Amino acid sequence: MMKSETAPAKKKPSGWLNVAVDYGPLLVFLGVYKYSSPEEANAIAEVTAVIKGTFAFMIAAVIALLFSKFKLGHVSPMLWFSTALIVGFGGLTIFFGDPTFVQIKPTIIYTIFGLVLTLGWFKGKALLKVLLEAAFEGLSNEGWLKLSRNWGIFFFALAILNEVLRYLYNVENDNFETWLWAKFWVFMPLTFLFTFSQIPMLMRHGLDVEAKDDVIKEEPPTGS
């Protein structure tokens, strides 16, 4: 009699690994840009620094995706999509020498995610569960629908915020670095606060008390 083989268990990523995959490439971008940026205001040198940072950003994003695939065991559709846009808009930034492309990329990601999730909610489909490939133990379909709706609205808010910051902080105003730092000191804290704020609602809709930490681990990528 042949022994039955069980499928290997899917690896559960830890919270800090998810954060590293999401924000690590942006940290690389910031480091290379900071190292390459001129000490005195110089438009040409500033653009060159952005291009060098963008190239490093693209490489780091692909490495993060491969790390997620081979170390964590899977790549969510949202991470595939955001990485594709990082590479695509990064390529446009390098080809045209225009930092606008890399700054507008998060707005496009946030807007598309917001549209997908809210339209899915409107049609009664909890697409966040599909996009994350996640399953929170005990969470009802209504809970998934509300979580999809809330994340959709939050993504729209992030898109608006990014456009405001892009208008205020850019190469033309000699403060592009401020926009980069905002990804860490504004977007990341807001994302964590929003994620934590959803836990009470999820628990009211059946989320297992012991599974609440998975909400943080399965946080959607925020289009860094």
C-alpha cells in the first residue's frame, strides 16, 4: 500500500517580514537617493539622484517579490501588481528622466486597488480575500465584505494624500526627499493604525480571538 502524501503546509509570514517586503525597496530607494543627491541645490544632479534611486528601487522590488515567493512560499496578486508598476513606472522615470512617474505610481496603485475593492463590495464580492489569498479563521463573509469596503476607501484616501504631497514636495521645489520620507513617517503609520482599527469590527463578525494577529500579517501592500 502506498503511503498518502500530504501537501506541504503553506508558510505563514511573520509581520516584520511582510513589512520588509513592502517597505524594504523604498528604504533602498531612499538610501541610494540620499547618497547620490547633491549637497547644494542642482536640478540636473537632483534628477540624476532620483534616477539612480529609481533603478535601485526596481531591483530591490524584484528581489522582494522573489523573496516572498521562495522564502514565504507565495506572492499575492496585489504584490505582483504593485511590483509590475514599480518596474514599469521606474522604467519610464529612467527613460524620460522625469521623477513625476515614480511619484505618481503610488497614486495609480492606490486608486486601482480602491476601485477593485469598492466595486467588488458593491457587487457583493469580498475581493480582498482573493487578492490577499488570505483566510482569517472564523471571519464571516459579511466581515470580509466590510473589510474590503473599508480598505477600498482607505486606498482612495491614500491616493488623495499622495497627490497632495506630490504637489507640495517634488524635484522642482527642491524637496523631493520630503516626499520619500513621508512614505515612512506618514503612510506607514497610517496604514498600521488603520489595520489595527479594523480588528474590533472583524471580531464582531466572527474573527477568532487567537487569529487577530494574522490581520496585521496579511496587511495589503501599500504601493511603496
